Amino acid sequence: MEHILAKTIIITKVSELIADKYKISIGEARDRLYASNIPALLDDDETGLYGESPLYVFSLYEKYKKEK
């Protein structure tokens, strides 16, 4: 249960970071985040990504976006 809460908080914070950087709505930012590979990584408890900071997860999103 704790992992689910952590994942929810990370998704929310990373969405806010995306919205701020790209000057878009939170909803659009969340859509962009969910279109990336980040949610799958957060769902994989073995990666431990749910325990990382939102800024770190945001940096992974940025890397994913550049590779796309």
C-alpha cells in the first residue's frame, strides 16, 4: 500500500514539473507522462523507482522525451 501512495505522489509532482516547464495544463502534463515509459517503471517494484525523488523521475521523463 505504501508503494501505491508513493507512486501517486510522484506522478502528481512530476506532472506539475512537466506542466511548469512546458507551460501546459496539469491534465495535459499527466497525459504526456502516461504516454511515456515512466508509469511502467514506477509500477515495477523491483526498480525501486517509487522511492526516488520526483526530480529524479522528471529527469528520466526528460531523457525518455529526448530519445523519442
